[in-house]
Amino acid sequence: WTANAAQPAVDVMYMTLSAYNSMENQTDGSPYATAIGSLTRDGIVAASPNLPIGTRVRFPDQFGDKVFRVEDRMNTRYHNNIDIWMEDYKDAVKFGRRYAKIEIVSWGKGRGRD
């Protein structure tokens, strides 16, 4: 899903960003399945519970107007975090961890494919 670049943010937050891959040691279950049962792919993020499933977000300083969708969950020990799925392990390592501005494009309802 992509949004019109002119679509305004409905909220702004600051959270810690990191990246993950479809590797068994980075997941609680199947490395290719998200918490809602979809397949991992570009544009998917795992987030702490303060962002409901289905929420659409932008990271303007890292990815410009690209919109990402919350379809996965981070371990409950993490708070105020977003993990961006990346296909290549080296890209995820290079991305590292950073504190960043998050634009909420639309709030999810906390259910699957909303």
C-alpha cells in the first residue's frame, strides 16, 4: 500500500527504530510470517503494542514519503520501538538502531488486514 505524498500525518511520535530479517533467531515463530499471518515483505514493520496492528507510518528522515504498515509485533520487553523488515541481513545491520521521528498516516484498528 502506498499513500499520496500529500497525505498529512495525523500524529507524530519519536521512537527507537531498528531492523529485522526473516531469520529464525530473530522471530518467535515462523521467520516468514507476521503476527497477523501475512508474509514478511518490503513495507512491513513490527511494533510495540502502543501502535495497533494496521497502523500506517512514515519515517521521513530515513525513507521520505514511503508508507509502512504495522503487521507484526515486537517482543513485549520492548516499548516505544519499531522494527523495520529488511530482506538483506547486511542492510539491517547497517541500519542499526536510531531514535527517529515517526509520522502516523492512519491508526489501525488492531485487527489483521484492516
